[in-house]
Amino acid sequence: MILPPPVRRAGFRARRFAIGISAAAGAVRRRLVHGPTRPGWTWSEELFAAVSRAVLATTAHHLHLLRPAGRGLAPPLSRVARAGLQVDTVDLGGIAAERYRPNEPALGTILRFHGGGFVVGSPRLERRPAADVALATSCDTYDIAYRLAPAHPYPAALQDAVCAYTALLDRGTDPSRMILFGSSAGAGLALSTLLQLRESGHPMPAGAVLLWPYADLTFSGPSMQANAAFDMLPTRELVEIWGPAYVGNADPADPLVSPALAELDGLPPLLVIAGGCECLLSCAEQIAANATAAGVDVRLSVYPHKVHGWMILPHLRETVAAVSETTNWITDRLAGRSPCTT
């Protein structure tokens, strides 16, 4: 008997929950016996890495059971965010976006792309970080619901991102006061968007923030293997399932598919942040190297012993530092000050 989709999804959620509990128990046992997996790791980091890796590996093998984009969790905003922002849903050239508009006059505009390997995730799921960046930078912030693979492989997400950007220009947004902002796959999408804007002759934004970029769909670089045992991303599933789901019939080495491999001449300043223990560290390093070779103003900040997406843990010392670095970089760019490169 073939179960209806809601029943299958319910069973899938229960299985993921059980796998997460098992992974958490294993992490606790390992820590009690052997100590921290990496120097300085907190208990929250141990659990985050182990549980995420196990659950994401399971998710990768059942992409057809994922909840459709635009549904699912929508974490409540903080009291400060609710008081300081106006939040609504807008249409950007046919692309739905959640908008976070500060009550005070905006310093600029942020176009934000959520993470999720191009196969999961939504603006609803990342409401808190989107609201936080809007508040911290005093920027009118848009987080778009781009189409996801495998139903919509490349170039669907890129088309949506460019469409949203040009829609903001059509609304009168000044590109010199706009920042692209992406995490993980969203960072790769932000970089691809810059390349597409360069090719089409559209005006460039003031810069782009790339957090833990997932931007090399050839999955090259030594960190893919060197950090596989520590990271929260399941590298085997990335290479065998998530990557091909997004790439589809395209060439994974195409610069618009894997912008970490592209020549970056003519791009605006970039802030690239990565963790020293993430499997995609080489990707971030390649972006910084290519940007430097092209004469692009780039800052690469690598936080030692941190895994992919560690900033989801808000109380880590490194998260506080990275948030501060990101906020200062954005406000410097929008105020016309040139950030120092490293």
C-alpha cells in the first residue's frame, strides 16, 4: 500500500527525530569519554555538529518528502525585533520576499538569500537572523523565497535572485546603498548573482557578505576530506545527492554554478566568513584568492575550530564576534568607508 504524502512526511519527521536523539546520545558519550571533539568546543557545538550531520544525511536521501518551500517552521521574532521593525510579505518581480523595515530611517538595503544547499530552507525559517541584521544595520532587508531543487534545478534560483535585485532597482533602490547577503547556499547564490549582474551590465551593489559559502559544486579542495569528520555537513551526501540535485544538467564547473571557481574581476567588495573546521573552508579560501587576484577588495575571516553554520548558536563568543564584524563591515560600506582587507 502506498501511503499518502502527509502520512509519509509524518513518518519521515518521526524518523529524523529518532536519528537526532541517537546522534545526540552518541555525542554525549564521546564527549564524556574523550573530551571535546575540537579544542574549545562547547556542549552546544558538540550536539549541533553531531545531530545536524546525522539528520541532514537522512534528509538528503529523502528530498521528495521535504515540506514544500514556504511552509514549515517560522520561529517567532524577539520582542526587540517586533518593536523595532515592520514585517510584511512583498512581491519583487514575482518573487515572494519577507521584508524587515526598521522604524528609523534606513541606512541602506539588504537583499538576503537563505541557506539550505539549494534544496531546503526558506525565509520563514531564517526570520530571526534576517530581523537581527535589519536591526543591527538599520537596513531595509528583503529575504527572498527563491525556487529550490530538485524540482527547480539551476538556473532557477539564480534567475529568481537577479529578478528580485532588478525589481528593487525598479522600485528606486539605490544600488550603491545595497548589500547582498547570503549564508551557505545563499552565499553562493549572492556571488553568482554578482557575476550575472556583471555580465548583463546591471549596476553593482555596494558589496556582498558571504557566510560559510557553499559555492563550489565540484566539491574540490583539501578541506572536503580534512574536515569531514568534524563538520555538521555530511560530505558524502553533499557530493552524491544535494549537489547533483541543484546542478541538474549543467556543468558543475560552470562559473555561475560554482562561482568560487570564477574570475571575479569587476565585483564590489566582499566579506567572506568561514569556520576553520568546516568541509567548505577551501571554497571560502578559493573565493578570497580569486578576489585578491582580480583586485577585488575582500576580507576573509576564518574562525578557528568552528563548523559550517556555527553562527546559529547565538551565545558562542565567536558568533558574537562574527555578528559584530559583519555589522561593522556593512555599515562601513554603506557609509562610504572602505573596509580594511586581510
